[in-house]
Amino acid sequence: MSTNALEKALWQIGTNPVETERYRACPQTYAAEFRLDEAERAILAELDVGAMARRETSTLLLMMAFLAVRGPASMGEYMQSMNRPA
């Protein structure tokens, strides 16, 4: 598990608009740039915040990146994603 690499990717997405746009353009390519295992690349590309939270990724970083990608109006979607069963 590469929690640090996953959190680095989320930080970049959440704090840098250029990185946010790069992620939006091609999430799979963006995820491939980090030292992640196959499952982590998939959940980052899908922005599966619930799966990342279950891997003990910072929930603050998850929310920040999710809202950067999907916009502030997506908070309800974020909460639903966090509460979906595994």
C-alpha cells in the first residue's frame, strides 16, 4: 500500500488548479504518474473516496481533492461515496 503516494496525488489535485485539470483530462494517466499499486491507481482514477478512506487515506485530503475535481456543489455526492459499503 502506498498511502503517502496516494496522499501526494490528492494534495496536488486539491491545491494546484493545473494538476486538477490534468487529472480531469485523463485520470488514468494522472494516476500512473505516482508510485501506486494497481488497485490504488484504479481507485484514484475513479476518485473512489470511500475505498481510499478504507485504506486509511486522509479524509481531509480526500474531501479537498473531490471538491476540487467535482466542484463545491458535489458535497452530497462526496458524503454518499464515503458512506457506501465496501
